[in-house]
Amino acid sequence: MQIYNTLTHKIEEFVPNEPGKVSMYTCGPTVYHYAHIGNLRSYIMEDVLEKYLRYIGYDVKRVMNITDVGHLTSDGDTGDDKMLKGAKREHKTVMEIAKFYTDAFFEDCKKLNIKTPDVVEPATGCIDDFIKVISSLMEKGYAYEAGGNIYFDTSKLDEYYVFHNFNEEDLAVGVREGVEEDTNKRNKADFVLWFTKSKFDDQELKWDSPWGVGYPGWHIECSCISMKHLGERLDIHCGGIDNAFPHHTNEIAQSEAYLGHKWCNYWFHILHLNTNSGKMSKSKGEFLTVSLLEQKGYDPLVYRFFCLQSHYRKSLVFSYENLDNAKTAYDKLTARAAQLISEKKDTDSVDNEGFEKLKAAFTAALDDDLNTSNAITALYDVFKADLNAVTKLALIEDFDRVLSLGIISAAQKLAAENSGEDVPGEILALVEERKAARKAKDFAKADELRDRISELGYIVEETRQGTKIRKK
Ligand code: AMP
Ligand code: ZN
């Protein structure tokens, strides 16, 4: 498989440290609020990557942290602790907030067919691991104490800006946001490993440490949790592109300083989901969540389909119009699969040659830097292929091990819903097409489709309960 590596800025052949095995780490959510659908774009694409690696035969171990302490509103160690902000907002304790939003995150993931990683580790459960690594960094001279906090000294590294050549301006994250700069830092790029005398006197969660009572910085969490479960050499580390700097840059700095050798070989970053007005936000504009999409009548898997239609290395614009287009396409796919179910003959068997040929197109797409949009094209080609329904259904099911669009189950549901009426899949497909035409206000096409349905012996009617189909 070829994959783009942010570390080298190149598409490279993916070669894991140990043949046949992949260690994969994912930055988990900061559980102070619901995930927005932008966050979930990242988790959907990471899920596809994980499933594809399994599909092509790798034994994958995937680890994810849950950030329940230490992530400040500015990534530059300034601003409020996000968890504390969430607790204040809802008049609850930090741990109550963490539990509630961790559960909510995994509920969203379930609705989007995102597999739960093999290991999910909340940061608050690994304080001893953080202290061990920070102590070692202190001993090795990579960390220093200033104003009561422990900082990583970036000037000790030969190369700190591993992903890009950031300049001093880029680093003034806090300053740009109008938040006071931390004057304890020896170098602008230095970052906090352990907070003690922070300005957060009301910090709820604090632990004893060799440097006083305090709590860990955000970056150290991911390094330690990854090393704890995946060892000293990591194959792939994933996250949204905003995490490349400073979060992942700092993870590399401290992990490699601690280990004394290279830590992670491949960095997989997903570009952002934006709205027409710009960056997606939990506080400004409409807070786009999976539940909101459901309230508006969208199946969460339509959102997954929408994400898979684009390449993960392109930013994606969310609008309801774009989502409606994805819905129309998704409904058509399920209707066509329902048609295959109704066409299927028990006497047919899988045509192995045809199966392998179409599967090769699917793997070629995903081998090419996880090109999901071409993988979707390969899925469309299954419907068009000159193969029996059994082979086509087997291919759809096989591809869905990676895509997880639930096409077969949606198609079975659709077929069952109409089974009382015994409506053939061909009619269902035309009905779906007519629905789309009506939605697009193309009434001439809708009428034409109604006539075709009628010629085939069925009547389609719009009722208060929705579209009804019956035999003439
Ligand atoms: P957080 O909960 O803020 O720690 O973010 C969780 C994940 O979502 C991280 O991998 C972020 O990089 C990613 N992320 C944040 N905003 C977006 C966005 N608009 N589109 C895609 N991914 C995002
Ligand atoms: Zn992380």
C-alpha cells in the first residue's frame, strides 16, 4: 500500500516494523463536549485506514487515548483547561463531564460504523506513566522546571520542526489569540510537560508528583499511552491536520528524546471539514453533531458516505446541499442493492474470476493513498458489471468490510419493507430515482418515471405516511 507520510511529505510504500503487524495510534477526543462532525471526519477516515490494513491481511493493534485532562483552549499551553470549561458550563464535575462525553463519542462512532480501537485509554488513568517519562526527560536534560511547571526544552533538539519549517510567528499561537504568553519558557517553542503552579487554582484533578501537586500537559499523554501499549517503535500515528503542530511535533520531540531513537515511521493526517463560513466550531454557528443530522432526518451512514466520497488529504466543505446529494446517491445504492437481493437466484454461485477482477480495482484504489472516492467508483462498477446478482452482492459485502456503509443491511431492510407488496427491486430503484427528481424539483422527470413505473404494472403515490407503491 502507498500512503502519504507527513513526515517526509511524500507518498511512500507502507512497510511496518514487523512483517504482517501494524501498530497504530490515534489521538482520541477531548471529552469536554460532543464531537462535531469535523472531528468525526477524522475518525471515519482513520477507521477506513485501519479496516483496509486488516482487509489486506495485517494484524492491526490500534490504540486511542481519551483526553480528559490537560488540553487547554489554546494549543500553545495557554487559555483554560477545556475539561474545566465543560464542567463549569454544565455545573458538573470534570469526571462526570468526561464520562458523559466519552460515552456520547462512542455512541456517535457506533452510529457511523466506526470500530472501537483495541485499546482505549483515558489520560487520567496513566499519571504514573507520565511521571516516569517526564522524570527521565529531566534526568537527560531535555526538561526544566520554571515557575513551578516542567517544560520541554526544544533547543536541545537538532530538529524540532519535523513536519514543516515553522517560523517564530507561527509559534506565537497564544499571542495571536490574545492570550498572555508564558514567560517561564526559555524558548518560544517549549511546551509544558507538567503543570503545578498554573493559573488554574480551581483545577479539579491534581496528582502528586516529584515536582509538586499538579497535572500533565496534553502532549505527554499521547506519547506515553502509545509507548505503553505499542512499544518503542510505532508504525502509524493518526490525527486531524491541526494536530501536526504543535501536538504531534511535541509528541515526536519528547518521545524521541526519551527513547533515544526514531519513534514513529508514518504520520497520517486528515484535512479538515469546513463549513461555507470557514472552520468548524463547537461554539460558533450551528454546532454540527451526529444527533443534529439525525434530527434533520439523515441516516448517520449518509454522512459516512459523504466523507468517503472525498480524499482524506483534501479539505471538505460541509453543506446540507452536499449532504442531500450524498443522501440521494446513498439511497440509490441501497435501492439497487435491494434490487439485486430480489433478483438473486438460489441456483447462482459466485463467479470467482469476475469477483477478483472487481476486487482488484477496489484494492488498487485504496492502495493508492487510501483513495476512497475511487473505491466508491469501484463499488458503482459492481452494479454495472456483467455478473450475476450473487457475485455482485458478495462483492458489495466484501467491500463493506472496509467502507462500512451498511449497504446490504439497508437493502435488506428496504426489500423487507416492501416485501408485503412484493415490489421488485427494479421498481424500487425507479421509485428512488423519482424521489430524487421530485426533490430536485424536476417534475417532468418525476412524471416520466411515474409513467414508466406504471407501464411495469405498479402505482406510486405520495401519501402523508410517505411514498406508497402498489400493484395495479
Ligand atoms: P479534539 O477533540 O479537539 O482533540 O479533536 C479530535 C480530532 O478531531 C483530532 O484528531 C483533531 O485533529 C480532529 N479535528 C478537529 N477539527 C476537525 C475538523 N474540522 N475536521 C476534521 N478533523 C478535525
Ligand atoms: Zn494526541
